[in-house]
Amino acid sequence: MSRLLENKKYFLKTLKIAKLLFDEEKFNDCLMYIEKTSYSAWYNFPGYYTSNCFESIIRNIALKSLDFDNVNIQDTAEDKTLHLFSEISSIGGHSKLIFSWMENDKNSKHYLLSTWQNFQEVSDIAKSYQYNIDHNLFVYDQKLNIIEKAQKIVDTLKENYFSRIILHIHPHDVIPSLVFSSQKLKSPVFFLNHAEHTYWLGAPVTDFLLQIRESNILKDSENRNIPVQDQFFLPIPVDESYSLKKTEKNTFNIISIGRASKYEPNQEYNFYEEALKIVKKFEHVVFTIVGIELNNPNRKIYTHERLIFIHPTRDINPYIETADLYLEGFPIPSFTSLLEPAMAGVPFVLHYNPASVYKVFDDNNQKGIFYPQDLKSWELEVERIIKDENYKKLITRQQLTYLQENYSSQGWNRKLAKIKDSCKNKQHNIRAIPQHEKYVDGRDEELVSVIESKPTEHYSYTNRLGFFSKLKVIKLSFNNPSWVKVLPLKQTIKYLFNR
């Protein structure tokens, strides 16, 4: 059985367990279970891009548990944007995008709301992006359970109208699906789709989907039930502050930047192995991969004096300013990490034969934008840029022209202005949730399913179920993938009898 089918089989079991929790009105346990399972589905991709069952349960819990009445509609003359996120960090394109948005969109007053973090955490991280919190941050007591916190957020939104709410959330964050389950809240909800390749929560409460890849619009209209007319292409606004040092040097410097998990080898792709082959073949090449933790075992497996691993850092300028070539990582590329050095004038070679979910560009050979068909083609393209200075200059000029037209701050602002104009005076609406799940099993889905697996505990959040429901949970614990962790026999008996 393929990994995708294994993942699907277990995912369908989790829907049954969530229904047991809901039917017994263990609402907080049910929400925590859905969040835990959604985190698993994010990594152990089951061929479902959304779950209508989970979303329906969340909506029903919200309508039973949350108070959406007495919404205070305020004067909407001032343009105000709320950026709602699960958590931010000092590294990573997802967090940087929030602060880039606020920096570039000067026609709106910006607010921040975290579903998971406290004031000090957000404030400290914001400072690392040279952003000071100034009475524009909403945070909540971390001791509150999910329903209590959701109610606090609903209360905030009842008292504060925003021109738009942008969701920058993790794929498994259950709170937005709760909070926006009622259209009594009027601010339109925009979902920034930064996990377009996999499963996520939130599609039925999304008014407008913002795509960082234009080619994903049709796919999400089919797989997440969000019509094409409710989606917009808004590419990542790229930091244009980086520049290259024009100095003579005896080395050819290749860089790649991304989280270590995105480089983790699988059955089809091994970026580390290719990097090692390059430095062995070209004695003047220094290859630096930024984002690999000090304890990552790949550091010891792929060792060479000119293959350099750098611990995750936001101080990437020293590596960009001396770079001669950027190689997009695989099996999972990092779009932001590619675009920043590319905008500074570093030529790049893209992922070879990627699943369509990983293609940030459409192929455009005249602009130097293309995805090599296979590993051999990729190797030849890398070697040509290393060896042929004239070709390197040509491809650099073509790529830079294309990026400046589409990914500069001016281009991004033009697109955002059009989106704002198209959605002017629109209010929040909730989508009907289909009864049947949509399963997809193409090449993209097969590839995503084998990228990485994360263990999950089968019995999590089910301890308060009744005896007969527990028997059903136990029955569902057999014949599951290896990443599903179950209890040994004695502990299973204790679980059943609450001992």
C-alpha cells in the first residue's frame, strides 16, 4: 500500500473519533483532537486538502458555544487591516511576510492578533524585524481553553471593525474556523495560502484566498471549494535591500537557504548529495546551505571542507552579497529564500521536475524561468552557469527583469490596491460545507505524502469518552501506519476502565 493510501486510511478513522467526541459533547477535547489530527495531516498528507467533516464539527461547536450577538458596527472610513496569526518566529518567510506586508502597505493602519502567543513573545520577535508594537496587538491568556479563547477573540472583533482580516495561520490552527463561523462578524476574511501544497483548516470561513502562486487558483477552486472569482494572485513582496559585492575572488560561491526539514532527502530527491557532488567536481566552488541546525545528522553524512552548513539565522546578507549562484532546495523549495537573493541579482536554478504544488513560477524560457525536466538537466544547467560567464550574465539579466516586473514592492502594491478595490464594501460570509470529502491521488499528492512523516498519538484527547466510545477508539487502533502511536495492552485496559 502506498504512503498516500496509508495516510488516507488512518485519516478517515480520525473523522470517526472526532464524531464520537462531538456526539458526547466533549467540545474542547474534540477541538484539540481536530487540531492534533490536522497537524498530522499537514505532514502525513492523506490526499484531502480540507476536511468537510472537521469543518462541519467546528462550525457546529462554534454555534453551540460562542456568543456572536451585539456586534458593534463602527465607522469604516479608516482603512484598517488585522493580521491574525497563530505564532511568529524570528526566522522564516511566513513571519517575515507579515512584517513586509505592514511595511509595504502604507495606506492602511495595521493591527496584529495572535491565537497562540503572549504579548512579550510577539513584541520581542517584532523587534527583531525592526517593528515596535504600539497599542496595536491583541493577545490572550494562554491558560484559556480553545473555546474560551475563541470567545475572547470574537469579543475583540465585535468591538473592532477592520476593513479586512488577513489569516497568516498555521494549517492546523482550529481557532479561526471557530471564530469566523458566523457571518454576524462583518469584516471580510482573507486567507494567505502559504501551505498551498497540503491540508489545512479554514476554507469554509475564507471569503477570499490570496495565492502566492497564480497557477494554484484553479486547483484550489476544485480541492478546497473556493471559487476562482474569490481568489487573487498576490506574490510575495520581496526584500530589495540586499545587494552584491563587486569584488575579485578566486571562488565560485553557491548558496541555498531554507529550513532543514525542506531539504530532508526522500526516495526521489537528495539535495545534500547533489551539493556534495558539485564541490567534489569543481575545486573552486564553495557551497553554503543556510538553515541546517547544529545537531542535524546530515552535517555528518555529507561532509566536505567546501560544503558549509550554517545554523538558522536571519543574518543572510553575508551569504547573499558574495553569491554567484542560488540553487532552489528540494524536495520542498522555499520561495522567499529564493526570491531575496534573486532580486539582488543572483542567478538561480530551480527545482527539477517538481510537483506542480511546488512551482512558484510558470515556465518562461525567454525570461530565464524554467524548471529542469530531470536531475541530469538540472546538473547540466548548474554546470553551464558555473563554467560559462557569458551565459551566467544573460540568465541573470533575464531573471532579474522578470522579478522586478512582478515581485518588487511597487508591483506588489499595485496588485494589493486592485484587490482592495475589488473587495471594497464586501462583508464576511460563510460557505456551505459539502457533505462528502474530496480525495485526490495524483502525482502531486503522492509526492507530498512521502516528504515527511510526523508521529501522532492515537488516543490523545479521548480519555473522557464513555466506555462504548472508547471501545470504538480501541478498534480503530489496529492496522495503522507506523507513525501512529498506540498503547501497549496493559495501558489500553487502563484506558478503557479509567484506571
